[in-house]
Amino acid sequence: MAEAKSGLDITTIREDFPILKREIHGRPLVYLDNAATSQTPQQVIDVIVDYYSRYNANIHRGVHTLSQEATVAYENARQTLQRHFNARKAYEIIFTSGTTHSINLVANGFTGFLKKGDELLVSAMEHHSNIVPWQMLCEKTGATLKVIPMNTRGELVMETFHDLLNENTRLVFCNHVSNALGTINPIEEIIEAAHAAGAAVLIDGAQSAPHMKVDLQALDVDFYTVSAHKVCGPTGIGMLYGKEEWLNRMPPYQGGGEMIAEVTFEKTTYADLPNKFEAGTPNICGGIAFGAAIDYLNEIGFEVIEAYENDLMAYATEQLLSIEGLKIYGTAENKTSVISFNVEGIHPYDIGTLLDKMGIAVRTGQHCAQPIMDYYQIPGTVRASFSFYNTKEEINVLVEGVKRAVQMLQ
Ligand SMILES: *Cc1c(COP(=O)(O)O)cnc(C)c1O
């Protein structure tokens, strides 16, 4: 792995991303929807092409060379993730189709562990995929879902969290970073307090993994989820980290090939980790590309990425706030490069549509987090989310674009 460079060479970086050369409606693409999905560098695209061109084969079962090469590459990718996230064991990294799949796997796994009277704690700023599976689990088991509230800046009210924790709390789940607001939540404090109360913790890392290095052993978290497509990898692949003890206790999520030790019509015994949770032919190429994406980010270096993105965010915040009537939702002291905003009297969708005509990709709506929008009593926001391949020039284009949109709509 190359030494992290001391600064970010933005010209070289942008050359890595072929899509950034596209034009949209005759204008250069300004891609500011990174919190929805990130773009893919040529280095990762090459890995995908190489897989299908040279060693596409099913893994684990084969004695032939291609199958062995594919197996080695897939398991190497798992080890890359283990090292990067500092998991104790490679088999604590389960390949899934993404964060949604990972959370559903855990929610299903806990079905047999819960009874009426048990409590689950969820934060007020979750993505729907970290709310709905738990509601389904509560319906099945009779457990109750309680909500850790947030304040107007978009920060969790930690006093209430500590008050809500009690001997009936079994599980706490929270995102590391909010996709709608950018808030970085105090997960260290959450994990420590939950453990002291005897509860397990699942952290949704879909929005943190692209922006910061995460040390799972230092966090001592029970479960952590990541989607590859938000860290410059492909869609349809992600990971669930689970502590070995939990993964051993939880039953398999799906039955099928690859996840068994022995099958007879009388009884089936399950395979060891990680195979127990990876039924069927997995997204082999996706897993390998996920590893390559993490390697790519590490070559740039997360310290460099964080510093650069913080600088972009500070600049964008200042420039956007110069627009009359513009309000930013999510002003936490600790946040990543996500800016959710509205302009007084204008529907976010209308701004988004006009920005697209100018080649600018932002997201509008609820960002799969309706409870946050209900809290602010708004229909949604315009969300600009920045990555290390964005530039200040692009932010200027955004700011001018919003100004023009506002003029046209007022
Ligand atoms: C994107 C996202 C998810 C869902 O991830 P998928 O890749 O769609 O499964 C969950 N939580 C957060 C915070 C997200 O940003």
C-alpha cells in the first residue's frame, strides 16, 4: 500500500473517475449526490473488468484453477476489510448486499432472543433501513421500540438516551453519521453506556465509512454495517461486521448452498463463519471490487480525505448561507460533508429539477429519513453531499445555480 500523500492532488484524483468527464444537458457534470452513491474510480472498474475477463468462476466448491483464483481474490478482499476496519477475525466480516441486508440479517437473528417487555432503542435520525426491520422484529416478538430524540441542530439528546437505557434494553442502534444531516454521532459514548446496561449495539456505518477510518476493536461495537457503493465500490455488495460471539449465537438468515456443513432430509448442520451467513453464490466480483475500493481510498489516505472534505464543507456552508432565505438543516458541531437546505417559500424538488438542467446532481426529498423531516415539519430538503473528488469551483457552480433557481422560482 502506498504511503498517504501529504495533500490531495485533485487533478490526478479527478482523472481517476471517468464519469466526471460527462456532460449533462450540455454542461459539465457537477456530482453532489455522494451520500446516495459514490462514483467509481478506474482502478476499481479495472478490477471488475479483469475479474470477468480472466477468472470468473464460482468460489469454494471448485478444484479448477479459475475457481481457486476467484476464491483467493474473494477471501483476500475479506482480509482487506478486516485489516481496514480492524476486526479481530476475517470471518467476523460477512459479505452482504449492503447495509439494508446487513441490518435485516441482525434483526432476523435476534428474533429468538427477544420477548415481550424487552426494549430496543433507536435514534431519531435513522435511515428507514435502520427503523423498519426493527419495527418488524418488535411485531414478531412483542418488544418495544423507543426513540432517542434529537435537538434542532440535529444532535442526539444524550441525557435522554442515558435516561432511556435500563435493564430491559436489549439492543441500541444508531447511525455513525446521518445521511440526511451529516451529524457524526457520539457512538463511543453510546456503545459504552449500552454495554454497561447489558445491551448490544449495532452501528450503521453507511455514511461514516466513506469519510473516516473506523477501528472496530477500539469501538468495541457488536455490529457495524457498510455499503460498498458509498465507498467508491459497486452496488449490490456490502458488509456486516459482527462480533464472533454474536455471529455464533445468531441463527442463519437464509438457507441454501454454501452455508451448510451437512444436509440430510432429517437434519442439516450449518457451516462455520462466515459461510453460515453467506448462502448461495455471493456477489464474488462485487466483493473483490469492494476490497479494491478500500485499497484505493487508503492510498489517498483518510486523513487527507477528511481534511479536504472538511475544507470543502466549510466553504460550501459559508457560500450557501450568503443566499437570502436559505436555511441549513443539520448544524451539529461534528459533521461530515453533507449540507441539507431549503430556501424559504420554494419546494426542494423545484430547486433540484432546475439544478439538474444546469448539470448539477443533488438529491431532494426525505432522504429515506422521514422522521427527521417530520421533526422539522418540512416536506424534505435539497441535499448536497461532497466527496474528495469535488472542488471549490463546483461549489461555486452550485451556489450560482441555487441563486439562479431561486430567481426563476420566486
Ligand atoms: C445508504 C444508507 C443506508 C442504506 O444502504 P443501502 O446500500 O441502500 O442498503 C442505510 N443507512 C444510511 C445511513 C445510509 O446512508
